[in-house]
Amino acid sequence: MNKPESNGEILTDKEAKRFWAKVLTIGGSAECWPWIAGGSHGYGEFRLRGMKISAHRLAYALHHRVLLESLKSLIIRHACDNPGCVNGSHLESGSVADNVRDCVERGRHAEVRKEKCPRGHPYNAMRLRSNGRAGRRCSICDAMIGRAWVSANRKHVSERQRAWWVVNGNRINKS
């Protein structure tokens, strides 16, 4: 196995030996190297100089020969989608937005797995709108809410607003 050796500045030889003893390096660099010691939520944890460090963050630092301090503002993501993997070639740095985008693209985000809106309308491409935050809105519910608001505020709705509603396929009875 061609495991990355310690980077003097990151780990001592003794610490590196202790770290790699907790990794199952089966297969080549294309395979996942699972962390076989303790952890949390599927991610490995390593005790280094009295502090708990995510094993994959330390593996990334070793593989890319960077100091742990330089990773503080970065998220270390798993290209292999395996949270227990500490193979440095499977790890990449990025932002929180990159991590969320990965999560959504791979179908692991809670919003992506929902099949119906809270009122029971099925989510599909024709009925889905982004709400600009981390959620989705149902266009059927939006239309019902919009019509109810216009009906309740009919006297205060301008002709321009009514025209917009008619053009966008929402029929409104003029008063």
C-alpha cells in the first residue's frame, strides 16, 4: 500500500503510525479505506494532542500536505459518498454550498426525498418551485394561497395585479 507518510508538520511518526493502524487499507488508491476505530454519525474521529479531529480531515491534510489550521474554513467532502472513508484521493475541499449541492445531486437531502407537499399534492417537475431557501414550494398550494389572498383583498388589488393573475392562468372574478 502506498499510504501517505507523516508530514512532519502535521503528525509525528508515532502519531502517523497510530492513525494508520485505525485504517483498513484494502485495495489500491481507487478503493475506499474505511476508518475502523470509533467515530460519530459514520465519520471517524482521531485523538490528536488532546483534541478530537475528524479522521477524514486529517487524512485530507496528510494526502495534500497542508496544515490542519488552513482547513478551518473549508468543508472536506467525500467524492466516494462514504463518510467513513479516509482515502485522501477520495477527499476534496469545498464550501458549505458545495457540500449541500453534492447532497442534493446524490439524493441524500431530506427535501429531495419528499414526494408530496404538506397538503398532499405530489411533487414533480411541473409543480415544483424553489423558495430561495433550503426548501421547496408546491405551485398548486401557491396558486390557492394567491387566489385566497386576492379574494380577501379584492378592493385593494390594482388592475395591474389582476391582469398579472389572469395572464398567469389564475382566473379571478372581477368585482
